[in-house]
Amino acid sequence: MRRFCGAAGHLFWTDDISLRDVLLPDIVLTHGQITDAYLLALAVQKGGKLASLDQRIPAAAVPGGADALELIAP
């Protein structure tokens, strides 16, 4: 972890958003989708990407989520 965090270009993203402020209205998430949606919203806010193997991440729940999600083929 120290090596990755010490790599050139590494940025630490503070988790300073609220899901209440970033989810689209009337979105219903399961308990298994909440963390994924939060991390995706954080990536949107920070102008980055969330890379994941999980094909079930609810990108449509977060404005800009589809553009901020990088799905990695298994």
C-alpha cells in the first residue's frame, strides 16, 4: 500500500460527499450497491474513474456515473 501511495501521480481522495446529495432522485439501491455507488460518486466528483471487475455497479444511479466507471473484463 505504501508503494502504491508513494507512486508518482497518486492522489488521496477524501470521502467528503453524501449519497443524499449525489444520487439521482427515486433511486433504490440494495445494501450490496451502496458502497459501489458511493465510490462511483466520489470518482465523478473528483474527476476520476472507478475501475472495477464488478459488472453490476449501478452507474445510472449517479449523474455522470457511466463516464466515470471503467469496467475491467474478467
